Amino acid sequence: MDFKKLANQYKDELLDNVLPFWLENSQDHEYGGYFTCLDREGRVFDTDKFIWLQGREVWMFSMLYNKVEKRKEWLDCAVQGG
């Protein structure tokens, strides 16, 4: 098994598909924080927010900004939930 190839595949999936989905759909620009309950198209189906996702998204976007690349959109998203 080629672990380097597999690592690159996971990184590409994260950066090209997973993160754009959450950046575009999960942020609550009206009240702050992040919506947890989204369908596959990114539509909110329940406005309850769960603390585990709030912390996870702040941590994830902060870590990406500090360790991967200084993208303003990642910093803004981390601040959105902080």
C-alpha cells in the first residue's frame, strides 16, 4: 500500500470537497457559530447548534490557518465561531 499516495488523496478530499462544503454552508452569519444539521446539499434542517461542532470547527479552521496555509477565509471562519 502506498501511504504517501493515500495521504495525498485524503488531503485533496479534505481541501477540495469537505472544507468548502462546511465553509459555504455551516456558518451562521446572523447569530454566530455553526449550524450542525445540514443535508447533503448544505441546507439547514435544524437550527439547534451542538457544542461539540462549535469547538471542532473553531479548532479545525484555526489549525488549518496556522499549520497549512494562511487563508483569510479559514481565519474568518474560525473567528465566526469564537
